[in-house]
Amino acid sequence: MDRFLAMKVFARVVEAGSFSKAADALRLPPASVSRTLQALEAHLGARLINRTTRSISITEDGEAYYDRCVRVLGEVDDMEASLSHSKLSPKGNVKVSLPQVMAKNTIIPALPEFFAAYPDIGVELVLTDRQVDLVEEAVDCVVRVGAVGDVGLVAKRIGAYTQITCASPGYIEQHGEPKTLDELDQHLAVGYVLNKSGRVRNWEFVIDGETRVIAMKHKIAVNDGDSYIAAGVSGLGLIQSSSYTLDPLVKSGALREVLMEYPSYPRVVSVLYASNRHQPRRVRVFIDWVAELYARLPTFQGSGNGKPK
């Protein structure tokens, strides 16, 4: 029995909460995961996992062994990382979750430089605006916007951005340009449906340090970032989104920024990962690369000192 592999298998079963999800994360057949854990328990002479037809649970011995496994696996990675990069390059796949628009405009265009630096690492992007469960979905890390309330996750702040309000030239020609927040009562917006609540997102502006929340009227509502922007460009209503998303469209003339004297709070961007999970070196280098990428992008240098969304 390969005890090192057995420790990795056991740790991932605990973190994933099931044999099948651990097998998917490790890219092993489920039967191999089950046999490896049985062999490990036989070697130790102790039951580590209680199994039922519907669920698994860790035993008291399993909890103690898991804590030591995580430390040992971390020490091995640290030892390997201390070697020359020319002798040992990190390998494997990193599974990352982030919003679709952010992936399209920020991460994907920069990935060629990451692959040039780390040719043996593959990246799987899970594009969604919802909050994913890192353990349940076998995700290594997530890039998230706004407040972080997840227990058991480490949040590393990597930037902050402002939001701007825009309209298409066609919309302005037909409906006029709003000059004040009070005039928004006479305008339509494109509604953005929040996946978590199913409600249309309200708009927020900062007036003398106080937040003003406005529920905009709309004729169309979407739950996808690309569709939201496309609806705004098509003149279906005002839209409010990140400066890094809308600036290129403003520069091209497809959109015009409005209400420039009424800012929104900066929104913090963080990369999150599980605090109790052993992080392979490939995951650590990806997190560091993402942080460095955002640090050199001017659109993510907002103060981030406002109240969280």
C-alpha cells in the first residue's frame, strides 16, 4: 500500500464528504478510493470512516488521523517547494470558481502568461455568480466579489473596483439622460436577478457618506452578466456594473456613462480557500498569481473602504 497516497485519499474523502466526490477530485475510480481507504484502516487497525448507504461520517480516530495527515501533506509540499523551481515544477489541475464576466475580462486574457510560467498546471474554470461550496463541489479556490461570510474559509483580499452607470446612445436619444437620482423614477433599467435570492438587484449610490438604495423599474430582467450588458447596449434600459466591464464599451461608444457625480461603494474582490484543507503547491502558486494579476490592474485599485454589499 502506498501510504502517502492513502493519506491523500483519506483527507480528500473527509473534505469532500463522499467517496464519489473524492474520486472525482483525485481523478481516480470510486472503487480505487474505497479499496485504498479499506487498506489504510486495515494497516492502522482502526476505523476512520463510518459508512452508511446514504452518507459517511468521520470517527474519533479518523478526526485525529485527519489532523495529522493535513500537517504531513503540508510539510511534504513545503519541502518540495523549497527545491529549485528548475528541478521541480508544480503539476496537476486547479479548479477555480469565479463570475463569468470577471473570467472573460480579467482571468482568461492573462492565462497565457500563467501557462508560460507553469506549463505543467491545468486550470478548470467554473463560471457562476452563485456561492459555491468548495468541499461539496471539489473546488480549490474561488474569486468572489463583496462580503465574505463563509465560516471555515480564508479570504485573501486582492482588489476592489467601482461601479458605474451607463446607457446606450439609442436609449439616451429616446428617453433622455438622467442628471440626478430623483430623475431615475422616469427611467427604465435592465433588471439583474440575483441567483441566491431570485430577486432583482437594487442600485446603491453614495450621497454625503450615506447609502441611497433605489429600486429601478424594468421591462426585462436577466440572471447572466453577458446578457445584462447586451441588453444595455441594445437600449433596453440603464445598466450599472463594474468599471472594468463597462469601460471598454464606453471607450468604443457602445455605451455612455451617466450620473458620474453619484458614485457607488467600492466592491472588494477576494480569493477564498478552505482553512482546514491541505493546499497543494499548484493551488498556492495560482492564488499568488491571481493576487499579483489584480494588483497590477488599475481598475481594481479602488479603496475598498466602503460598506460591504
